[in-house]
Amino acid sequence: MEFSLSPDGLLIIAACTLAILFGGVIKGTLGVGLPLFAVPLLSLLIGSTHAIALVAVPVLVSNIWQAWQEGSWSASIKRFWPLMLSQSIMTVLAVYFTLSFSVKQLNMLVAFAVLLAVALMLFKPSFNIPPHREKMMGILVGGLSGILGGVSSLMGPILISYTMSLKLQRDEFVGAISVIYLMTALPMYMAMFSFGRIEAMDFGYSVLALIPMAIGLKAGQKLRHRLSEEAFRKVLLAFLILIAILLVFR
């Protein structure tokens, strides 16, 4: 991935910066949503593979930050380790088996993941998971979200629905989901790098993307208690639907 300093190149750089900035705002406001917003939007500009690479470092750093703020490391790992292990294994396998996919095919998979996220956020399926079945359900959810993450990096939709079904408090949810994302994003990006889907130069650009992400994240945290979460979600859903449609017909 290379960015030129031509007028068109500068326009793409500005658009990518804004995509990551607003992704940070969404992450700070809702606790989730940076890759869900930024990856499909960036895919329209630079292709899904480069989009996934560009948000790699911001995703890792933002989740480390949120998990540290909530102080939920040990409790989350102890409770969700079967889910994280299952998800990590399936993520690496999914990355390997999609190496031969074209940019168009990967964009279609990203579009599918976005539409799935929209459907889950719209209908908010509610499950009642008994404590004695949580480990088994976690393994299943981890496997499904790992497949989704390996092909599109958007492992969030299924994870969010599952963790919300556990009726976690808001701060507990943010801490737990951040730890789960982090512990499964690491093997995902390592697999993509090892298998050649991400290059070393991509990580350099991704480090620079920390600047707009951090600005957006701080702004989102300030907005979290000022805006109606329901209204914010509706605007986000409408935008995600538009992006998914554009990816399908691109």
C-alpha cells in the first residue's frame, strides 16, 4: 500500500484520515465500532485488504486502552478464554483459506459482514444463556466470529450480540469486549502478516493512523454521556447500510 502526494492521492489520504477519525468517535461513544465503520468505508477507497491493514494498530491500541481503563483483564480472560481460543483458531484458518480471494470477493465479504452487523443491531436478538451453557456457547460464538474476522476483520457483530445477551453492565461490557477483541485481533493480524495479506509498510501507515483515531476516541468519550445512544445508533446504521450497498455494486 502506497499513498502518493498527487492531488488525487492527497484527497484519498484526507478521506482515510476522516474515516479513522470518525471510527474513533464511534468507538469512544459506543465502546465498539472502529473497524465496523472504518474498514468498509476505507475499502471503497483503497480496497479491503489495505483497509484492514490500515486500522490494525488503531484497533489494537484502542482496545488496550479501553481494557486498561476498565481494569477487566483478569476477569475477562478467566470468563471468556474458551471463546477467545476458539475464535483465534478459526480466525487463522479463515485467513489462510481466503488467501486466493480477489479484491472484489473480499469486498463482498466485508459488505456481508456489515449487513449482518446492521441486521443484528436493528433486531437486537435477545438470548437467555444459562451459566452452565456459557462456556459451550462461547466456543460456538468464538468459532463463528473467528470465521467472520478472518475474512473481513469484522468479528464484532456476533460478539456484540453474544456479550449483550449476558446482560453485562455498560462499563463491564466495554471492558470485556475490548479484551476479547484484543486477544483475538493479535493472532488475526499476525496471521495476515505471516501469510502475506499485510506487508511491513502497511503497519507504518497504521501507526500514523493512531493520531486521528486518538482524537476521535477522546471526542467520542466526551460525547458518550451527552448524546442519545439510540439516536446515534440509528445514524450509524443508516450510514453502514449505504456503505454496504456501495461495496456490493462497486
